[in-house]
Amino acid sequence: MSQETYELKAEARERVGKGSARELRRNGLIPAVIYGDKQAPISIALSTNEVTKRIHAGSFMTTVATNAGGG
């Protein structure tokens, strides 16, 4: 199995809930939450196009490394 690492740009989001998630989807973003490793959950938004490209390219894994500093 390949050990390639891909980077997906994510935006931190302040608003959570059904209404804000629907608004993100209308704007071409995927609402998501990063949690685990005994850290507080982080609400983010990912580009639908970027995620779709990675999934259809094959070998898409669910293990994620984060850069909480943004950028």
C-alpha cells in the first residue's frame, strides 16, 4: 500500500449546526469535524471539488494530519 500524503486545504468554521452546514454545501464546501487524540473537536470546511478529485484518484484514506495553525 502506498504511503503518499495528500494535503487538503481546510477552513476553520465558527458556526456549526444544520443551517450553517446547508449554507456551506450551497457554496461548494463540505462541513466536517476533526476529533481524536484527546483534543477538542475542530469544525472545518473542505472544498467539495478538491475532496472529490482525491476520492476519484484512488487510494483515498481516512487518516488525517492537521495543521491547526491554518494557512
